[in-house]
Amino acid sequence: MPFSTIATPEAKPVANYKMATRMEGGRLLYVSGQVAWDANGNIVGKGDARAQARQVLQNLRGVLQAAGGDLKDLMKMTTYITKVEDRPAVAEARSEVFQGELPASTLIVVKSLFHPDFLVEVEGIAAVAS
Amino acid sequence: MPGVSVNPSRVLFTAGLTGRTPDGKLVPGGMAGQAHRTFERLQAILGHAGARFDDIVKQLVYVTDIDAYNASGRAERAKFFGSTRPASTGLVVRRLADPAMLIEVELVVDLAGAPQGKPLLEKYNVEDHGGNFYQGVIVNGGRLLYLAGQVANNPDGTVAGTGDWRRQAEKIYENIGHVLRAAGGTPASAVKETTWVLSIDSWREHSPPVRRAFYNGDYPASTLVEIAGLAQPEFLVEIEVIAAVA
């Protein structure tokens, strides 16, 4: 792995994610905030945060794979949602695709995303093998 | 671009920049004026590090009014970015540092040159802004460290300081300190800080002594944003830190 996981008994995460990750090698990959667009630019799951989150994570994985990586290479992810009540559905969609712990993670409820139909946006930072 | 990857030998992180003049006043001209000023300031920060808009890896654009951004902010951005397309995230947030502020932009930039012979961190300002942050921090080599968003939780999972801004600030910086030390760093290792709060006014009233004591003058580049909510209703603040260690 081109990164290591930092853990300390003095400060623990509040859910199933890593407290911090430290890059140890490889290439640093910044992934744009991914939204629930399919390959043709159509919104998937209008009004349905779970369906959007699934599409968002599929798109995120696609970007990572195009750079020679995968979800396991994510050091950090930030999830933006527009309604706090969508949090459980988005968390479930995430746990469907991540084996074990999530990367270092942040979840923020914003006023909106750049299109009113978007309910979820996820951006990531990864360390991919050179 | 969907994603941009670089060899992380020298990386610049900027603070969130806005349409302010060095004396703290917002420029006139609404979104167009503020956006122009924001990118002009980012250009100066890039220039100080020997970089150009083409070298940007990632941009994060915060706006308070998406219609205004689409109507006049994007065109200002295009004047500076040209055909450059970094990795990008855009968010509409409740409020920025000043209630009249319409846009804030932060960047991650790939710098040319070798890190050898340079200090691990070069923190700098291009304006005498008087704030408790640096406008740019260059990381020369070392290892980048990404912290999860830190909230005011105790190791047993309970929330410290429900309804208490000061206590939450103390607990969060305590947690950040623990994580930085566990990774071989100190508070001075912080490169970029993003502070997400439910109320900028409350944060400004209660947090400055806590934050000052934590960083002891050795501040990171920073961004402060007011948002609608966090993962649990008790959380008033969440702080993300990017750091670098040797």
C-alpha cells in the first residue's frame, strides 16, 4: 500500500472510518467531486439519495480505476449531502462498496450542490501505485 | 478533469481566497467583482511559488449564490483558467467569512523542481492580511497526512461539549493534536485546515483563544465555511486537516 493508516487510542473515529492516512509512496490522485451522472450525462436517481450515492460511488471507482487504482487506494473521502436525513441511505450505499473501514472521512451538509437535482457529491484523494 | 494525479514531490496548498482587498474590505461589483479579485489573488499566490493556473491539480469553489456564479462568476474564472481543467468540486454553502461574500476558492497545485535542500514546509503570505493563517503553504517532499474531519468526540464515543462552542473547539484541537502526534507530527505540521461550522458568528466568539494556543503562531492555510449540518446533530464544528511529516 502506498499509504499507512494512523490510529491512536486517545482520539477515535465516531464511525467505521480511518482517523488519518499518511502517504508513503506512489502518485497523489485528486478526484473531482463525483455526482450521480451516468456516462451520457443524465442524472441517475432523481429524488433518491441512495440510488444517487450508488452511482456516485460507481463513478468514483471508475475515476480511480482509470488512474490504475481502486477504492482501496483512497486515503480521504469527503461526502457532501444536501439533506441531513439522507445520511443513513448514503452511509448504507458506502458500506455496500467498501470492504472494512472507510478511508479518512468527512461528511458535510451543504445548502446545495451545483445542480438542484444533485443530492450527494463525493470527492476523494488517493495514493495510487506509480 | 475527473481526476488528476501527480508525483507529490512539491505541492502547494492555498487558503480559501475571497474577493477582499488587503484591508479586509470586499471589492464592489457583486459576483463578477469578487470572483475577479479572488482569482487575481490566487494568481499572486501561485506566482510566489513559481506556478501558473496550468499547474493546478484541484480546485474547490464555494459559493453562496449558484445563480450569480453561473451568471457572472464562471466567466471571470475562465479568464484566469483558460482551457485548464483541474479536478474540481463546487459547493453552495450557507455563509462565508463575511455575510456579503459570494465566492471563496482554494487550490492544490503541483510545483516544479526538486524538494532537496528546501525546508519541508514553506508558509507564506503575499498580502499583509493580518489574519491567523497563511495564504499559501508549500510542502517540499515528506509525507502528506490526511485527517478525517475531526469532531468533538471522546474516545468512548460520547460528544464533548454538547451546545458548548468553546468546549467543542478544545476537544477537536486536542483530538487533532493526538492524531498529528500519532503520525509523527506536531500542530506546526498542519498545512491546510478547513473548518466547517454551523455558525461563523459563534465560532468567532468562542474559538480564537483555543486555536491560537494550539498553533502558537505556526498556522496552516485555512478556510472557514458555514454549512447547514454535520453528521450528528450535537456537532457544532468539524475540522479537516492536511499535514505533512518528514
